[in-house]
Amino acid sequence: LKMRDSNGARMLILITEQFLDDPRLALWRQQGAGMTDKCRQLWDELGALWVCVILSPHCKTEEKVAWLQLLRKWDSLDVCPLEEGNYLHETAGHAEVTELNSSQNQAFPRRTVFARAIQASELKWCDPHLQKIMNGSFYGGPALKSDGERLLFDLQGRPVWFGDNFPTACARVDALRSHGYPKESLRLAVAAVNTIRMRKRQQLEAYKQQKKDLLQKGTTTITSPEGWVGHPLDPIGCLCRTFLEACRTDEDNLALYADSVAELKKPVYQHLTVASSPNNGESYYTLALEMALTGLGQQRCMPEGMYAQDKAVRSEEQLIGMLSDMELDDRLILVLRRETAFLLEAGPFSALGEVVHRESVPMHTFARYLFTALLPHDPELAYKVALRAMRLPVLESLTHSADILRQNSTDMGIHNRFPRWFILGHLETRQCELASAMLTAAKGDTKWLRTVLSSIQQNIHSPALLFKLAQDACKTATPPNCAPDVTLLNVSLELGLQVMRMTLNTMSWRRREMIRWLVSCATEIGVRALMNIMQNWYALFTPTEATTIVAVTATTHTTLLRLNLDFAQREELCSCARTLALQCAMKDPQNCALPALTLCETNHAAFEAAYQIVLDSACSGMGHSHLFTIARYMEHRGLPLRAYKVASLALSQLNIAYNQDSHPAVNDVLWACSLSHSLGKNELSSIVPLVIKSVQCAPVLSDILRRWTLAAPGMAGLPGRRNSGKMVTPDKNPLCQLLDASIGAYVSTTHSRLTHISPRHYGDFIEFLSKARETFLMAPDGHIQFVQFLDNLKQTYKGKKKLMLLVRERFG
């Protein structure tokens, strides 16, 4: 095209027809799915190329008519890709999205990738003012007489072009540059810049008149119907490339064909004075920077659809990458500061204005570039623009703050909360990166650190990202082999505390990791910070977390060494941990009583208080399993009488039915009985009624009875207890009660089993009777009782002939 060769258009026709023959297009349309990103980008480039071809300033009328016929033919095909990305709906299978897009299609006509090229076919190059702009005939100035002509120039007498909207004017510039008209494209590009400047001034004046009302309302409108970044015609990119090409050295312009992208050198630019304004020091280099900043800072609505949003992000990153390649000299720094200050004061035109629309695209990525570029030259302006850009209005306006706080780290509910903002997770990550850059830069500056912290707490709503920020800040504040930055450490701790408050009522698998990190961060600051989080635990942690993680970690030997405390400080810290443990035990005794006892071991008064909490809670609903665990702990601590007391309380809450011989508490019951046996006859006598009341399972009762009739091996008993550990006979108190209860349980269980017994269970029943006989025989007249029991069975269940035959064979 640049060589003005007509074969360029013919080649583009062949490429387009080849693209349209792709069989995947029909499949994608049938499934309502989106094409691959690479394919989508190629179609976008194809549509932009056709706009460039159709706008050729030297093509013949018959050529243009032929191209237009082809474009309309392709545009009418069902498989022709749409400009917004996918075929009618973004996600197949979502009825609500399909219904939404159907209503949108009624309001907005179908637009394919060739629609803009078809529209561009109506544009002409014969306008006299446009021709004079391209020819360099600068006829403006104060000498003009008619008001109509004055509208064609700005206040300095430079030509402007209002004949097209801004993206279309930039498409003309791109067409001129691509078809080998570099001087004409530069002149029209400068006119486009002058036009934007005039519009910005007009909008700023209008905003100043409405500023008070807009700030009171706290909302505004978006003045531009289309966003320039991510636009199909890429207007900002077209202007910047046009200006930068003019500023590149000859050697750079010759390097058009490199073997790979990696071999391309970083471009080198030089200031080339703008021909129309030689006196004010403007260069095409400064114009490229100005237009990039203007486009990136434009307030624009978040586009519809996942692809359009991804494309906007890619376009923004490409423009910022181009800005990063520009070496900022004094002239560029001046432009950077001027345009940044304008964006902060520009009102509705700017996305960095005081008030923005709730659907406005956030400025986090752009602001991070501005912050980094401005910081060495104007720190005040750098922080001002970065802090202004921290906001994310869509989160603050759509969701109540309490709902936002419930969002956790993995942030899986994004699409459910905001179905239109497909890239919300990406935007929140960029917001976090901007905040991290400010925190790192503000290290050692208390004023800015506090300001940045306030902005973070107000604007970042993701606990996972806040936690990442806190970790990064802590790492920055504690460099190896250097003294820590206490102010930044305190900022890190405050962020961690906010994460704790936000996730207190949510289930998060990262909570334990977050809590351990928070204790570690507080330890870095000092003992007062550690004690502060323990004293305010109820707003930060659950009782279980506070006792099992916070208090335990704060009193470990490693932590105490790290803090380097004297005896009084160490005792104060441990006392604070014990107080926390007792408070948690009172609030949640079931889960916190045992950890509280463990933490209070070294302090008699605190241990007694924790033990009393256990006794009080046993009467108000603490489960038998927790009580048995505490009882075993007491025995392990060498407190058997207290263990016996707690075990008795556990037994009073237990109920093991006749058929629950595999109940999970059976081992605990056997242990409690062994403990009472080792303590002596008084304890044994006291626990027997509890066992009889709690256990109705005959095998378990007989097992207990059998263990009690033997000396308890390994049970040393208590000093001074003559009966502890000695064998007890079952025909005397207190075991005679248990023997009677065991026999009675076997009798009742036998009748219960026989009520619904099936032949396949006959063998198990005979084994059950064998165990029953062993228990019967422990009584003095047990043999007679067992015979009478069998006779009763044979008479009562004589209809079960086969079973009774098996009973006779085994027992006579």
C-alpha cells in the first residue's frame, strides 16, 4: 500500500476470502462460542486494513465501488465475525445472557468487522478545508473575517478538523500514512491534535461552570460515546505511530525487516519541530506523548463483552509499553506534568477527574506508569494522581460494603456479582500493584505511608489482595542485614488486621496462614503490638484461632527469643496469653477449654480458673467426647482425681444403646472405669451407677465387669489408698449391681434380636449367647440362671425350630 501498488487491495481480497472459508466460523456460530484470541486479533486487523484500503486517497471510483460490493457481500454472510467479539452472546448456555444480548441486538444493529469499512466508503477527500490542511496551506489567523472560517481554526490560528469524529479522523491519518503520504498524514494528525485540544478546553470551561453541582451529586456522565483505547480503529495508536515514525532516525526506519521480534532494538527518537508551530517549541515527539496521555486518561465506559474488555486491556498495555520506550527528557517531562495536572482537573473528560461514572474504566495501570515516571521529578503530583486512581467505583456503587467484605481470596464469585465486568479480577490485581508501588516508594515517609494506607483501606475490597499487599510491605520493611522500617511494618500490620476483620465470618482455607503471618509481623514490631492483637482478639479471630494459633505462637520459645524480653516482660506477655485463653474458653468451652488448660499449666490460679470453666461447661452442654479428652489430659498431667471428676461428668452425658457395641466412646468408658478402679473402692462405687445408667450395651457392660474383676496392670493407684489396684469380686458391692445390669442387658438384648432375626444371623446369635453365658457364670447361681434363661427362650420361640436346634446343640 505504501508503494501505491494496486496489487495490495487484490491481495487483501484473497486473504479475506480465505479467512471466510475457514470451516471453524460456522462451528463457532452454531455453538454461540467465541473464536480463539489469535484468530480474533487477525480478524480485527483485517477489518482495520479494509478501512485503510477503502479510504485510499488515490483510488479510482470503479475500484471503490467494486470493493464496496465485496464488503457488503461479506458483511451479509452469517459466518462473518461480529465487531464486538463473539456470535450474539458471550457464553453459550446462559439464558439470561442470551436474553440480554437479544434485547441489545434490537437496540443496536448487527455490526460485523467490515461495518466500519462500509461506513468509511462514504467519506470523501474533496473538502476544501481538508485539502488545505493536507497541503500545508496555513491560511488562518486574526486576519480572518467570517465567523464560519474562524470555526476552522483554534485561538492560535492553527487549523482544526471537525469534519469527522476523532476515530474517523485518525483513520484518515492512518490511510494517508499507509498509502505513502507521510507529510499529509502528519499535517492532518496535527490538525486532529489541535481539534482535541480545543474540545478539551471547551469541556473544561463547561465543567468549571457545573463543578459545584457535580461534586455535590457525586456522579457525572461520560462525554465520549466511544472509548479511544481498545477502539476498532485504534485512533490513539494511529496518531502516536504517525508522530513517532517522523521522529525516528534514518537507521531505525531502515530496519523494517528483522528476523524476529526479539532482535528489534529499542527505538531511538529525536525531537522534530512541528512545521505549523515552529515558535512554541512543539515537536512530533511531544505530540505523541501528549496524545498517548490524553487517550489513556480519557474517561470511557467499560465495553460490553469479554473480548472487547480483553482488547481494551491489551491496547492500554501496548500504549503504556510504547510510552515506556520513550526516554523522558526535560521537554517530555514538562508535557507529562502538564497533561497529568490537566487530567486531574479536567472533569468528565478525564477518568482521573474528581468524580467519575460508576461504569468508567479504572486507571490503575495508567496511573502506575504516571506514578513511576513522575516520582523522581514531582513526587507531590505522582502521589496525587496515583491516589486518585486507586478508586474502583463499580465495586463501591453496586455492592453494599458488607457484601464486599465477604469476598475472599480466591475471589470465585466475581462473575456472579458483576456479570458484565469479566476482567474485574484483573483490574483488582492492577489496583493492588499500584498500591504496592506506592507503599514501596513511600518507605521511610510517614506522611505518605499513612495517606496510602488510608486509600488502600478505602478502595481495595479483596482480602486476598490485601493480604498480599501486607506481606509485600512487611518484606520491604525488613530487608536483610538492615534495620527494619517500623512505620512500614505498622502499615503492614494494619493491613493484616483489616484482612482478619474482613474474613472473620467467612470460611477461608488461608486463614491459618494469615493468622500465623500476622503474629510474625507483630513480633517484628515488638511485644506491645503482639499484646495488642491478643487483647483485641474478639474482633480479629474466632476463639479457636485465638487459643490454638495466636496465644500458642506468641508464647513459643522461638517467639520469646525473637522478642528478647526480660523476665517481667516475658511474664506480662504470658499473662496476656493466659487471659486470652480463659476468655476464649468461656466463650467456646467445647473447642477452647483444653488449649486454655495447656496454656495455663504454669500458673496455678489460671489453671484453676480454666478447670472451673470445664466443670461449669459440663453442665451446660459440653459434649462427652471433649470431656473425656480433657479427663485424659488431666491424668497425663498427674491429676487422677480431677481426671476422674471430669470423666464422671462425661459419663453422665453419655448414652450407649444395646446395639452400639462399636460406639466411638466405648474406649473412653473402659479407660474411665480403669481409672476409677485404680483410685479405689469409693471411686469405683461412685462410678458404677453412672456406667449402668449410661451404657445399655451388654457386651460393653460385661467387658467392664471382667476388667474390674482383675487387678489393673500399670495403674499404680494413689498413695495411702489400700484398695487401689486390687481385685474386686463380682458378687459383692459395688460390682454386684453391675453384674445384675449386665445379665439384664443380655436378656433384653436377646429378646430384641430374636424379634426380627433372619437365618443368616443365626451363627452370630449363637456366639452372642456364648458371651452371655460367660457373664451369667460370674454370678454364684449363674449356671442355674442361664439354664432357666434358655428354657424360657425355647418355650417362647419354639416356632424358630432351626434356631432352637442350634441352641440345644451348643448349650444342651
